[in-house]
Amino acid sequence: MSSEPGSDPHVRAHARPAPDSLQSELDALFRRFIRESPQPLTEVVREAMREMADSDVAATCLREGMRPLDFTLPNQHGEPVSLSQRLQQGPVVLSFFRGSWCPYCSTELQALQKILPLIRRFGGQLLAISPQTPEQTTATARELGLDFDVLSDGGNEVASCFGLVLSLPEMLRPVYRNYGVELPTYNGDDSYQLPIAATYVLDGSGLIRLAFADTDYTRRLEPRDILDCLQHIH
């Protein structure tokens, strides 16, 4: 979803990335996967991505000018984190990710860690949210060296309230298992439901000032866009 209300939600995601951008790094990851994988596998992945693109999730999820419902989720330390309490302290950045098993998600989380000092300098706080179990969430924060709150959204309850959830296509499930990714183990259920990649910037009143969501899990919002939005929130 782009940052401009009423505009094409795919324009920002599909623009040509700058050479030093997060998206350029993610594109390189995908190119390497295509280059190093057998053609039957890449064809399955591309077909699954087309199936997810046909979903209307990205077009119907929360967007700029809306206000999400309050929520409370446990962080990597087992502490409850409430959106409304964090908003009392200023703007909040919400990053929904599929799981640490996803290299695109891990790359994004590490990019967010790099800009964390600037997010805080602009008065903001960062919350990352995934359907992983609390144990997996703790491991994610530790292994990636994350100093911000990583929240466990069991059953995708909060992601569902944002309208971000879709089911992993059947054709991809054996592919993931072959790579050692057992989603029921990571998420604690056998629903195979995941949030699409999404980032929101909320001002202190809870109003969504910037929204990005894309069913293509290789596309993410640029960190510089998060910082630009925070700079303009008063």
C-alpha cells in the first residue's frame, strides 16, 4: 500500500529501488534464489506468488486515515505490550512479518534495527509483530540482535484486525517443509495462515499516517520512508 490515500497500492512497492536500498537487497536475495534453484521449484514459487497477488488482502486492509483497534501482545521478554500505552508516549511504527524463517523478513528486521536510533530520536517506537509462538519470538530477537519489541500474535488475531491475513498456498507448503520450515512448529497451529508484509506508522493519536502492505513477500517499505513520515509528525 502506498503512502498516498487513494493511490495505486502497488506503485511504491514496484518502483525501481535505489542501489543502496532495502528493496535492492531483497531483490538480490530473490534473484539468487531463482538462479540457484531448479526450474520446477521456481515455477511453483512464481505460481504461488501469482495466487497470493490475486487476493484482495492488500486492497482491503487498514490504510492511511484509519485507526486500528487497541491490542496487547507479549514481547520477547514475556512482557505485555499495549498499543494504547505506547501511543501515549508518541508515534508508533508497526512492522508485520511472517517469521524469522523468511529471509526477506529477517533482512527487513535487521534494516529496522539499523534505523532504531533515528526512530527513537524522532520520538517514535518500533513494534514488530508475527504469528510465531513466544518461544520462537524470543529466539528471533536474540538471534537477530533486535533491541526493539518483537511481539507474538498467536492465531494472527491482531493481523486479522488489520486485514492482513491470508493462507499460504497449498503448493508452497511442501516446498517450505523441504527447506525445514514447519509452520505449525513456528506458529503453534496448523492453519498455515500468515500476515502479508506490512508496515504502519501511527501518530500519537493512533491515526495511521503511513501504510504499506503487499502480498508479494519480497517487497517491503523502505526504512527512509518510515523516517520521513516520523519527521513530519508533530
